[in-house]
Amino acid sequence: MNNRLKRLKHIAQSICVILVFQVSGLAAQGIWEGGDPTNGQSLFNANCAACHKITDELLVGPGLGGIKDRWKTTDEMLVAWVQNPQEAAESGDKYIKGIVERYVGSYGWMTGQAVSKDEIRDIFAYVSTPPADGGNTASASANCPTVDDIVVEESDSGNAIWFLVLFILFLIIAISASGVKRSLTDVLAEREGGDMLPDTGYFQRFRSWAWNNMVFVTLIAIFCLMYGVVVGYSALMDIGIYKNYKPEQPIQFIHSVHVCENEIDCKYCHNSVYDSKHAGIPSANVCMNCHKAVKKGKRTGTAEIEKIYAAIGFDSKSGTYIDGEGNTGNSLPQDSYNGDPIKWNKVHNLPDHVFFSHQQHVTVGGLQCQNCHGDVSTYSVGRIASVEEINTLVDAFPGIIQLSKPTLTMGWCIECHNTAEIDLASNGYYEEMHERFKNSERGNEELRNYLEDDKITVRELGGWECSKCHY
């Protein structure tokens, strides 16, 4: 018995030693090992891609290619630098001090990123093993279009005017022909010694003609009435439907340059898309993350970027912020600078009684921006994409749902809810619902009914309930 206890004790001690070494190994694991490059790619696009490339090319900040070999201080300082650069600089680390002296004067302080150490490890795992296409996941376009390359469909609203013009011309010809016929009738009557036609107005003559041709006039009237009903109904159904609507903006922001050429993820600027019903319009502070260094645009030079500086109070010549008295400094102005805010014009407008949450569709539903907004990387200014245009992106962006109803209409939403499928087992948002389905007799019955076609749609989970979208 004693020998058996000794052997068990020895085995237990060995297991403890092994566990200690494993835990120690995990604790000692550096920032460059063990990361998830797939998760790192999404984190990089959301947090880093606006200022850094994964190659060694300069964007706003230096490229991250080869950073593992260039980084000459500790992993802890790298984490501190990413999370809070200014606090890292106050540590007195010589390598960090060199980075500050080399880059901050020209490019400004990097914005601290709300990422954990494990997420930073994932980001550098992605940077260390970049994809073959150089990491350009922001656009499916092989070539980034310029402003002149972008073709906007012309409106067909002028067709109605041409129909009106043709109708007026036909009416003039008909009246003229009627006058000619009347004159010829009078000439023949005068030659044969008969009575000439009475001198009446056009309206009286039309009434007489209509009375004598009542069947024909009735058929024409019914046709015009039905045509008017069809055209009127079509016009009423088009109320609130906008295609390629693109209002002028106070600053010429070219999406193709930012999204396609500079590979900035949409959610970097519209960051509230993850946790708000609104995608949000980026503040001038977000613009300044890049434009404190980038002072000249590829298309518009300095004119448009200077409008950002005027709004936030930034002197591009000295590279400093301005306060209300004209003094300059390195930090953002608080309430002292009285600049005019940038008044962006809203592109996508839903009726006040309609509820739509970006968080629910992006975070829970996993929809891509292109599902509703089209390929933004080909736009000059923001605009409403037509459903036909979005349908052409099926091959370029996996997950695009083909629809037929006009964009931003109720039919469009209902059609999507009737088509979009949900994986209950792998979607954390629906885990509780999935468990209830499995663990109750009625739930199992409903689940079997739902899975008769091997899929569960948004509609089957209540996506057609009126109160889901209407207050």
C-alpha cells in the first residue's frame, strides 16, 4: 500500500511539474509567437490600416513589414506603445524616445488603440505572415478608380417631358388638320352652291365630333383613364425611393482614395457601427489621425484638407493646434477654438417611424457593408447604390444577398429577412434560443419545422414582426 501511495505521489508531483513548465512557457511566450493571423487581419483592418501598411511602405506612419527585426526593446514596451504611446514615451525607454524624435514631429502622436495584449499578438501574427495579395482586403477591385473613372447613371426623368412635347405637337397637327379640312369643305360647298359650315369655335366643333363618334371617344377615354391610374400608382410607389442619390458635401471626400488606394477599413471611420444603431459620421479628430501628416491630397491638393484644419483649428504650416487667442500647441484644442463644424449632408435617410440598428446587422448578423451600400471603394462621394448594382457584387464579396426590391424600401428589408439564413449553433447571440429549442418539447417541434428546408431564416425568428422595425 505504501509503495502504491508513493508511486501515486510521484506521478502527481511529475504532473504538477509539467503543468508548471507549461504555464511558465505560456507566460513567457513573446508578442511574436502564438498569435491568430485570421483574427489579426480583422483587428489590423479595424485599428491599424488607416495609418500603416503591412509592408515596409510609408502610409501615414511607417510600414509594419519587418517590425519584428526592427523592434529593439522589450515586448512589454511594444504593447505599451500600441495601447498608449505617450505613456510609453514617459517611461524613458531609449528606443521609444528615438521613435518619438523621428516620427512624432512630422506625423504627430499615434492614437492609442483599445486592444489587449493577446489581440496585439494576433495583429503581429498577421503582419508577420501577410497574404499573397499584400493584405488588400478593403476592395475587390483590381484597379482603384479615379474620380473621372466613376460613371453615374443618368436619370430617365426626362422621358416624361419628351412624351409631353410629342403630345403637344400631335395636338397642334390635329388642330391644324381640322382647320384645313374645314376650309376645303367650305370651298367645295361654295363651288357647288351649298351652305358653308357655321362659324363655331374649336371647343364646340370638338363636342360635335365627339358626339358623332361616341364609341371611339369612349374607348379613348377609358384607355387614358387606365393609363393615368397605372402611371399615377407607379409614381406613388416611387415616393421615397432614391437611386444614385449623392448630395454635395462640404468637403470633397473621395471614398475610392481612402478605401481602395489607402486600404482603410470602412469601420475605422464609421466606428460606432459595432455598438450603435447609427454607423456614425467620423469626427474631425478621426480625420486628423492621418491628416496631421498627410497635408496634400492625391486629387484635390491642399484645398479640401485645409477645410478640416479650419474646422478643428490646426495650423498646417507649424503643425500645431490653435486656441481662441491665436496661440498654438501640440494638443487638441478644447473649447477655446471657435471654428465652424463640418456640416455633412446625410445620404441614407429612413422614415422617422422605422427602426434600424447597424449593431444588430453588423455585430450579430455579420453583414458586410457592401450588402447595403455597394462597393464603396469605387465611389467618389457617398451615394445610394441601386439593388441591381449591389447584386453584381455576389462574386466579389461572399455573403452578398441577391434581392430584387429597390434599396432602402420595406420590400427590400422583408425580402432580405426572408432570404438571410442564420446558424443558431455558431452564433453566440442565438445560443440561448438554440438551447431553449433543444431542451423543450415544443421547441424541438418548432425547430424541426424550421429545419424542414435545412435552414432557418430571419423571418422564422420573428424578422417579419411589425414591432421589430416600427415604433
